[in-house]
Amino acid sequence: MDGVTLAVARLQSTSDQQDPLSYSPIAAAATTVVPPEQGAVWACPQPEYDDGLITWTLGGALLGRIHLSGRLDRMPDRRRALVKDAVDVYKSIRGDVAGALPFRPLGLPGWTDEWLAPGLRTPGDATAYLSVWRRGGPARLRIPVRHPAGGALRVDVPHPWAPDAGGAVWDGEGPTVSQPRTPGVLLIRLGQEP
């Protein structure tokens, strides 16, 4: 991933890693070398994955350029619906991903970190997105993120849609994220109240 290649290629695959649990630190660090709108992050849900692993696999690709693969044709309808929901969320935010600047409130990810939280800030700090992965450790974590653009703040979780997926609340210094299961992933959006 050198600058000359990135200057002429529209896409750059971030990895050929097949294990979704191992892909998360790669995806979390990819924006150190490739812009998010150019970095192809593979999401390869498989029919044998449970709902949580399918959500994890898809959630990790939402702040990059999602590249969907896997045996979707062999999935039951419920799991295909999880894929559709994630792709719909990606379509709704991809305009923000292009031109957004990366930030890492938990620092650069380590290969075995229990929590990972790469983020993107839109121009003018109107909106920030965090992709928060929990691979272990406590079920709650406060993530130090400064308030985007000041004013009243809205915090929501566009992905996943499951009622038991966890959530996030703003405590004045950053979102406190609850993620009851591992592996677990949340896409958190921070923005101005309308």
C-alpha cells in the first residue's frame, strides 16, 4: 500500500485474512495507510456462522469500502436479513465515509486487544462514527471522544438492529458503550441534534 499505487488504484484490499475475529485489528488499523473510501474491507459471512458472528463480520466493514463475499445463497432468510440490514446501513453512511478523517480514541489497535474502536470524523466534525468491537474484557467501556462540533449531541447505534446488541450513552466526556456478548460489534454515530 504505497502512495504511488494508491494514486492510480480506486480500491486497495486491506487483507486476505479469512478469520473474522483476526480481521478486526487489521480493519481498525487500515486507515493508517489507505483512505477509508479506498480501503476494501472484506465481509465474508458464512451460512454456518451464528447471528453474532455474522453481525461481527459485517460490522467491521462499515467504516471502509465494504466488500461482501461468502455463501449468501446458502443462508436462511433470517441471516440474509442481517446481511441486508448491514448493507443498508453502509449505503446510508457511505457518503460520510468518503472524505472523513480517521481517529483512534483507544489508540492504534493491538493484535489481541479486547476492545477496538476506530472512528471517522466527517468534515467540520458534524458527525463522528465509531466501530466498536469487543473481543473480551468488561462488558462496559467509556471511550474518550471529544464532542463533535459542540452543541447538543445525539448518540445512536445504526448497526446492529438486534435489541440485545448493546448500546451507547453520552456521559459528557464520551460514549459509554455496553456490549453484553463477545464477540460483539456496534457502529455508533455521534452527531448534532436536529
